[in-house]
Amino acid sequence: MEELLHTLVLGLIQGLTEFLPISSSAHLLLPSQLLGWDDQGLAFDVAVHMGSLLAVLGYFRKYLLELWRGSLTAVQQRCWNDESEMVVYLLLATVPAGLAGLLLQGFVAGNLRSLLVIAAATFGFGLLLGVADYAGIHNQKLNLKRALVIGLAQTLAIIPGTSRSGITMTAALFCGLDRQTAARFSFLLSIPLIVAAGGLQAYQLTATAEPTDWGLLASGVAVSGVAAYLTIGWFLRLVDRLGFLPFVIYRCALAVLLFYIWMG
């Protein structure tokens, strides 16, 4: 029963924080630091990533179908259209983070997964998000150059506490995109990375002798998926009205808490 409770709570945390610009890694650290909970293991990571993937695929299913059909039309007619350009932007922006993950994963795991690093990244990149939101007029269109800049910025998400969605939205805002476009592109950009990370974790899981409680994993998938789906819709409605300031304030408060735990 205790293990099920941990799975449900951590799945809920993962689902709520995966797509918000507030760092899921910082939040998943709190139960272990404050309550002494153990790491749920590789199987749990695979489950919650699957839940996040299903959420973003489900929420953007109509748009993703448009991208698929438009890209097929572009190939058949041998000409560019809006859908095929978006697919290229997403693929281009994915490459830097994918390479960074492959090359630096070991270094990060051994050197940067500390409470101090997570607290500093949560605070510093939170302030940067606030600067980006109020730095200028956001009326530019997404293009190849801006997609690449966002993709390069996404490599910083390998630093725990940065927030993948937070740093991609920050870069998009600095590139002049409006809040809605920045958020939607960030969410869509999560798809190939979650597929890659989840696939790698699933492969690693098959290579271990770790026993698997499939019912427990299904609970993690369901909770994280539902929470992530609802969070995406809520965030897209909220960000146009209030901007990113509430999330900047929240990140700073969370960083203060993490610094307090680190010092104590």
C-alpha cells in the first residue's frame, strides 16, 4: 500500500510539473528530501515518461495529424508547406539536446545531480524566464534560425533544475515569439525527446533483472498522463492572461526552500 501511495504521488508530481516551466526534477527531489522516500527505480521513470508522452500526443492529436498529412502532401508535391516546415523545425531543434544527452549524461549524473545545483538552476533560470517574458515585443514568426536557437537552448535542460519546458519557452520568448507559440512549440518539442529518453530507459530496463509490478506501473502511467493532459490545457489558457510571472515567483520560492534544505 505504501509503495502504491508513493507511485501515485510521484506520478502526480511528474504529470503536473513535466510541461510547466518549473522543473520536474526539483519537485521529484522533495519527497526524498522531506519525507525520506526511496527512488522508485528505472521502471517508474519509464512509466511516468509514457504517461507524459500519451498526454501530449492526446492533447495535440488533431494538430499532429495535420502535420502528418501536410508532410505527406509536401513530399508528394515536392514543395514546402507550413506542416512540413514545422516538422523540420521540430527535428532540427531536437538534435542538439539529443546529442547533449548522449555525450553528457554520465557527467551530469556524476557531478550535477546535487541539491545545490538544482536549487541554483531553479532560481537562475526562473529569473531568466521572467526577463525573457518582459524583454520585448513578441510578434516574430517561427523560422529555421529561431528553431535552432531554441534547440540549442534546450541542451541546458540536461542540468537538473533547469526545466526543459522552461528553457525552451525562455529561448522562444527571447527570439520574439508570442507566449502561446512559445508554449505550444515547447510542448510539441517534448515528443521526440520523450520518445528517445523513454526508449533508452525501456531498453535499459529490459537489460536488468529488476522485477516489475505491472499494475503499479499502470497506475503511474495513468496518474501522470491524466495530470499532464489537464496541465497542458490549463497552462495554455493561463499563460496568455497572466504571462509567466506566477511561475517565476513560484520558482524563486521553490529555490529558497531547496537552499534551506541544503543548508540544513
